[in-house]
Amino acid sequence: MYTPLFTALMQHAKRKSLSFHVPGHKNGKVFIKQADEIYKNILSLDVTELTGLDDLHHPTDVIAEAQQLTAKLYGVKNSYFLVNGSTVGNMAMILACCNEGDEVLVQRNSHKSIINAVQLAGANPIFLSPKMDTVLQVPSYVDIQTIKHAIESYPNAKALILTNPNYYGLTVNLKEAIELAHSCSIPVLVDEAHGAHFKAGIEFPTSAVDIGADIIVHSAHKTLPAMTMGSFLHYNTNLIDREKVEFYLAILQSSSPSYPIMASLDLARAYLEEVKENRGIDSILKAIINIKEQLKNIDGLEILESADPLIQIDPLKLTVRSTSGLSGYELQDWFELHNVFIELADPLNALMILPLDHKIHNLEHLSKKTSTTSISITANKRVQLHYKQNKGINRLEKPYSYLKTCEKELIKLDDAIGAISAESIIPYPPGIPLIIVGETITKDLIEQLKEMLEMRINIQGDNNIRQGNIKIYKNRG
């Protein structure tokens, strides 16, 4: 399979040239001895913008060609390599669409990078509440009636920002939503971070790149064999200025992009193309069935699948739950006790992300020999509806342009009910804010936060949260 960027890097490495340029490890020759064996091969590819290796911020050669091959595979006008993860793609697409004071329609269970970008733009978010999946008990997608109502209410919105699939692989076809938005000339921006592999075949959910979304961001490193932070941004629109997207990518991305990460994106594209062309998906699906059978043989464990008829389920995502009283976090502990590390846990579930490969890791050492009841139950406290939010359409009480001029203060959690939060409180993973900056703090949110703290869930936010405090905006005048 043709890989222009990776091939150019390998050819340069074979020259064994003398390095009088950055980085300081000089093609791996200057390195601490204890780690040399691990790093020496990859460091020969960790170079800078040398002759013949192109420049990410002004690609005209092998990087440009690698990006063009990616655009061809996904069927879009332009694809861009991202070395700062999907975070930078989400920020660039939003900043390219939104200015201070603009109204923008935002799915409420979006990644923190979406919320941060809206805040940076100074736009006014109108949050669209997602449905709660009745089986998995997690937020899933925004139903079409909510989107229709939002577009009718805000026909001048500068963008409709959707997250699809969600972290658990629950996907809905966005075609009708995209057509509704386009009828009002509203561009649709899709955080499809967990769907970079959907192009592998019809056995996977429909990708937003195939149904008219304007900009789509893919975390190639999540489900394709790319290095961490390797992602794609796909541009496929006449509604958004391409030069503005490129402008923000140039500003937000590192001026010293990692060549190993970029080369891994070139290779990941080639891998996906190979799977697609050679029908490798058939053997992958057989391997997935096999691992499901192994999991079903574990006493005290069940595999969950959404019962929503509109949901398309990503075969690479497996959500499991204990039938013996363990929380998702305790189930994660049980897996790790047996040297199996999963993607994430929530109060009810544990999520596994399977590889896009027919040689899936074998779990026979767990199957038939172990039981989830072998770990002591320490916390058995269930949060039935975490990320519980108001239904329908909700907007912030005060716009970000107003809040940035307000002073902040630290108060006790119980005293914060009714106040406006001055920080985002983010369980991580999955990185979806429980409380968003600028959101009115409700009793329900405080109760959920306390439950999460009791269960020792990892929460990104101010360290004062652990002390029972939260930052709010002071009332002004």
C-alpha cells in the first residue's frame, strides 16, 4: 500500500545523515542509555521539516500527497492531519464558523473541547439535550424533533454541532438533521472522533462524511492504528471558508509537528484502505463474535446492546455490566486484577474498545475459569442517570461575553445551587462535562457530583472540588 510520507521518512533514515538540526536527540544518537533500546528505531523518524519531508503548515510534497490520499479514501474535498488530537480539530472548525455573540446549536453531551471552543469564540451556545439510552443508561443522540425545533427557533444559528457516535459507539444516521440544517444554510460540524473506521464497510454505522456533513473530525488514534494524538479533519463544504479552517489549524497546532505521529496517520489511512479493499472486515467480525462468546462465559457478566431501533451499534465497542452487584468501576478493578485494561468505566458499565483486526486479544484465561464475584464489593452504589440534564433546548442564563468580565468566588457545593458555575466539572473519561462553565447549578447536578466524588470517579476540574467547594461567578451589579 502506498504511503508517501512514511516512505520518505524511511528513505531519509536509511541515509544515516549527520544531524545538525533539531530535535536534540540527533536521530536517536543522543539519548539516555536505559531507554535507548526502546526508542532508537522511532527516533530515526523523529525529524523536522527537512528537504524532501515537506511542512505540515505549508504542505506541497509528501504530506500534501498523504492528505490527498486520505481525502480520496473518505470521499471529501480536503483532509488535514492533526497532531494535537481531535481537540484541535474541534476547536478549529468551531472558531472558523463562530464569532462573539453568535448563536450556535450544540449537543449537550459533547466533549469538553467543543465547549471550550464555543467559549473561546465567545459564541452563545443553545444546548440540545440528548436522549438517554434505556439499556446502557448513558446519553446517546439528539432526536430529530429536538433538532427541528432548535433550527426553527434559531434559524440564524451559525452552526449545528453534533457528536456521533457517542463514546459507547451508539450512532444515529444524521442525514435528516443535516438536510434540515442546510435548508437554513446552517453548517453541520460533527465530532465523529470514535468513527474513523466506519469507512471499513457497510457492517459499520453510516459515517457523517457520506451524508453531507460540512466538517467531520476523526480521532484516528482511537480505532485506527495511529499514534496517540493522531487525528483527521475532513472539510467537505461550500458553507465554511476553507482558508479560515486552515488559518485556525495553523494557529492552534504545534509549529513543531511530530513526524512519527503524521507518518502513523499515513499508515493508518493505508491500513483502513487495505481492510476496505480486501474485505478484511469479514475476519474481523468473526473475531469479534469469538470474543463476545468468551465474555458471555464469564460468570456475573453480561454484554449490553441498545434497544433503540434508530441506533446503529459500532461492532468495535463492547459495553459490559456486572450481574453480581458490582459497579462499573469495581468491574474495571476486576478486569485489571486479571491484567485486562479496558477503556473506561461509569457507575453502571465497563466499556471495551476492540481492535480493527482479526487477531483480537484472547480472553480464554477469564472465560469459564473466573467469576466477577471473586472481587470484594466495596462501593455498590448506582447512579441511575448520570449526566442528567434538562430536556429539550436550553441556553445559558448569561452569555460568555458577559461572564468573562465577572469576578469569581469559591463557595461550598450546597451553597452553589442556583448560582452560575465558573468552571467545568468533567468526569474523565469520557470528557463530557457534568457541569459546564456558565451553566446554572441545580440541586440534581450537585447530588450527582457528590455521588461521583463518593465513588472516587476521576473528575477534571479545580482541586477544590475534592474539598467540597466550587467556583461560581459573583453577581454583578
